[in-house]
Amino acid sequence: MPDGFHLALVVAETFVFAAAATWLVRRAARRRGWLAPPRPDRWHREPTALYGGVGIFAAFALGLLWQLPWSAFSASLLVLTAVMFVAGLVDDAADIRPQTKVVVQLSCGLLLYAADFHFNDAFAWWLDLAIVVFWVVAITNALNLLDNMNGLAAGTAVIAGVSRLLLFQQTGNTEGALASAVLVGAVLGFLIFNFPRASIFMGDGGSFTIGFALAALNLTSGEAYSKSVFSIFIFPVLALALPIFDTAFVSVVRYLSGRAISQGGRDHTSHRLVAIGLGETSAVVILWTISAAAGGIAYLLYNVGFSYALFAMAILLLGLALFGIVLSRVRVYPEGEEPDGPASAWGFTLPGELLYKRQILWVLVDAVTVVLALSTAVELAALTPGAAVPPLAEAVAVPGSAVLPPGLLVGPPSGLSVTVACVSIAFFALGLYRRDWAHFGLRVAARIALAAAIGLAAAGLLQRVLPPGAPWAPATLAAAWVLVLLSVCGTRVVVRTLDAWLHRAGGARG
């Protein structure tokens, strides 16, 4: 297994070649007029050189041939990435149809599975195959969509690549570590020409290359993940949390707006940060920080253990959901220039049932928050000597892993489902979803406190008659009430505080 110095040297060598190749491509593009003109639905405001993906792929391919021994792993990774690069390059030059690109992506996903790139061999083959193909298509397109502002996609890919490199080095996967180092160097060599001011764009040739390579490197045979099945999902999802979040956010917003999800536009997370008033560089750095934090959490979870991985992942997802709520309020198009009609107060067009769709969002966020609060209350109560705490969920054995302890959604939802249902109904009955979260104040906090008390009391009574019939201890109920109150109020405070901070930062810059 190569040490850290050897891997850093691989990154540096590939970086030098990628920088030279990108410089040559930029020079050729300017001479031949291969430039991207400014467009109303794109972010750049001056003609910019195209085909930066050529430099990325050239460095990646040369790095694989130079640094890795020829094997089924390196050969399949090189050949299939080349297919994706060619598909993206053709799309840059001739705008091929979306159906054609999806067919290519599906085919490469199938061939990647045949080359032994799996999520986990413990799964049924058909389930493992379906996950692999979906993962390849989703991540490739997510990186493509994330390529909407200078340096964003490339920087995020570097962060994700470093996360993989560290994990491969720790698990002793030499080929994976070297391939990750090559990818990081290839993207870094392009990044210096793309951030903070872009003199060349990677295009679909670059985003398809990077997205597919990252998707492939986050797949491996089951033997590399001996800790638990959950590590198979959690590490790659967290390492690529930003492109996944951005794609999901844009898809939901466009769906609610009555727009085609595939329609381009300036409504991504990066665009909304700039619309608040932040500079492009500041917006990209904020999103890089989120990506780095998610990758760091993934690496720590792998080392600490996955007993509480779902708990930590739920907290991250909740934070991203709150971030999305704040961004969804931002107007990204000037008045009268919206793609599908006049903008609403949320900054995009919505059907008449907007109020009910917002209520559904609040209900889901509150439900996740209550789950986290209840799990924490049970964990705290379990620390008390001699305490009898009814489990929220039973301990279960997961194939390929040790038995997981009772906790967050790992087993049959006994007390958890009953308690969350009771609290959610109490929140609704006391009118918490009749107004927007922007109106949070002391009256709303008092209503949350009363609703949480009613819901938990009802859940405590029901647990006396429903299986397994173990009632909540008074101390556990009290701790649960405090944590539900603090966490539910906290989500609303976070939304208001983050919204105010972003607007202040944008206003100060303006």
C-alpha cells in the first residue's frame, strides 16, 4: 500500500499534466472560436473557452495508465470513463438528446457492474445491480447539474475524491487509492483555470468524466466493507452529499413550480446564494465547506463505527433541509423574467396549492426532528443506572454486520411510530402549520411546548396498552419533552438566523 507521500506525489504529477493539457485546450479553443457565448439561462457574462473536459480526461487516462498496473479494475474504469467522456464531448459539440445520454449512462452502469463494481455482494444480485445502475446515472447527472458556477463542480469533486482516497488508504485498497489520487490531480489541474474566474469550462465532457469516475470509485466489492452494510450506503452518500442535495433541491423546486426538472436555469443553490447578495467566490466556498463537512463526517463515522451512523446522517439531512428551506425563499429571477410566469413571494412560480405543499414540508421536517429528539432522550435515559427504558425500536441483525443496538429506525417501529404520530397530530391540532415558519416567536414556542406535552402524554398512555406494553418512565418523558421543545424550536430559529445572516452578508457586500 503506498504511503501518504507517494499518493501526494501521484496527485502532483497528474496535476502538472492536467494543467498543461488544459492550457493547451484553452489556447486551441480561443484560436478556433470554440467559445461559450453568454446566455440568459447561464451564469457567465463573457465568451469563455470550451472543452476543458478534454484536459481532465487526458490527465485521468494517462494517470491510470502510468500509475496503476493493468488489471480488470483499471481497464474497466479507463474504458467506461472514456465512453462517458466521448458521450459528453459529443453533447458539447452537437447537443445529443437526453434519452441518448441516459442510454449511454445505463449501459456503462451495467458494464461497470459486470466488471465487479458492486455496492455489496451480500445483496441479491438484482438489487445490487439496480443500485449500481441508479447510482451511476444519478451521480453522473448530479455532477453535471452542479457544474453551474465557476469551480463548484470541480472543487466538490476534489473534496469527494480526497474522501475516497483516505478511505481506500485506510482499508488497504491500493488500486482505489491510486485511482482516487489520479482523479484528484486531474481535476485540480483544471480547477486553477476555472476558479475564481473561469477562462475555460469543463462542459459535459468534463462533468460526465468526473461524475462517472466518482460514481465508480464509490462502488466496490463487498469485501472492502467488512464493518457493516450501512457503510456501503452512508460513506458514498455523505462524500457526495452536495451534488445529491443540489439535484434534489432543484428537482423539488422545479416540480413545485410546474417546470420541467430537466429545464436549465439560474435556480441552483449557488445561484440563490448569489441572488441574496453574496459574491460568486463566497457562494462556492460556502458550498465547498458543506461538502467538506459531509465528507469529514463520513470518514469519522467509518472510523468510530456505524452504531449511530443513521443518527448522525439524519442530523446532516435535517441541516440540509433547513438550508434548502432558507434558499427556497430567495428570488432568483428579476420581476417579470421568470421562466414560467410571475414569481411568488418564495422566488419561483407555484401552483395554487402552495400552502398545503409547504405544510407537508414542515410536517416532514418536524417528524425527523422529533425522531432525533426522542432517540436522544432514550439514549440519555439508558445512561441512568437501573433505568428501565422502553426501546424505540428493537435490536436487529443486519446481514454482513454485527447486531445493531436499539435506536433510530433500525428495527420495527414500536414506541417510535406511536410517539411521533401523537406529537405530530398534537402539532397539527394546535395550528402550528397554519402559518409560515418566518412568523416564529414566543407564542409559537409556547404552542410547541403545549403540543409536545399533549403528544408525549398521549403516547405515554398508549404505550401502556400497546405492545410491548412498557410505559415511559416519568424522567424519560420529561427529558423527551425538553428535547422535543428545544429541537423543534431550534429548527425554526436556525431557519430565521441563517436567513438573516445570509441577507446581512449579501447586504454588506452590496
